[in-house]
Amino acid sequence: MYKIKVNNKHNFEVDRQATGLEVNQAAVNADIKALNPTLYHIINDMASYNAEVVSFNKEEKTAEIKVNNNFYAISAKDEFDVLLDKMGLSNLNAAKVSEIKAPMPGLVLKIFAEVGAEVKKGENLFVLEAMKMENIIKAPADVNIKAIKIKPGDKVEKGQILMVF
């Protein structure tokens, strides 16, 4: 099942069944012939259409198509995208990280980052020793370090703000 939006105005629900294609729960018996990887000829309800895929972005699930010299912007959501929207998790990647807090009480052993540095997600920020184990704390996202509130040798408590982004 896909939810398709055309030109940010028109919504369609498209489902591929064993018997064919359904659009808004109505069977579509179109004859579709691929002329090349981006050009298609379609016959549906005694009407003929020439469709061309002008651009396609698989990651964003968007496309621009031209049908009989009319351009259409298409965006699609599959069942997983719809589920993430319902759960309120669709834009977690857009969430801004503004600080990092101590995950546990411990002793700061070493700091790898500097104020003003641009750090990529997963890069090492500092080493925190807790319960005789060294824990390397990594950047939770791509960030720009605005302030470092610790130095090597500092004892920190759980939840204490250690860096500001």
C-alpha cells in the first residue's frame, strides 16, 4: 500500500494486488508498456497517455513525471512511513541536539573535542570512567560544539550537562 500525493494537492491510495492495481480501492485495468527505462505508454479507459519519468529520488520517495506534456510532482509514503507518522516518529532525524549530559556518574579522563569544532555523528567526544570501565562518549548527531563544561579530572554526576552544541 502506498499513499501518493500529486502536486501537494491530490491524494491517492495505491495498492498492488495479485489481480492488478487498485487506486482508492477501485481496480485499474490499464495497459502499461515500458518503451525505455523512463518512458511509458499507457492505455486506460480507452484513453492513451505518454508518461515520462523526469526525475526520481528513491531515498525521499519523490518523482517528477510528465504525462502528455503536463508535469506532476509525486511524493509517496509506504505502509512503514504511514505507521511512523501515526506514531509521531516521522521526523526524528530533524530533531536538534543541543547538549550532551552525563549518562552516569564518573570521572572525565580525556576530551577529544574543542569549542567551535564541527563534529560528525559517531565521532568521539570524551572518555568517561565509571565503575572502573572507560566509556567513550560519541556525538549523537552532526553538531557544532559551543561550550565544553568539563575538563580532564572532573567528577561528574548523572544528568550533568557536559557539552553544549
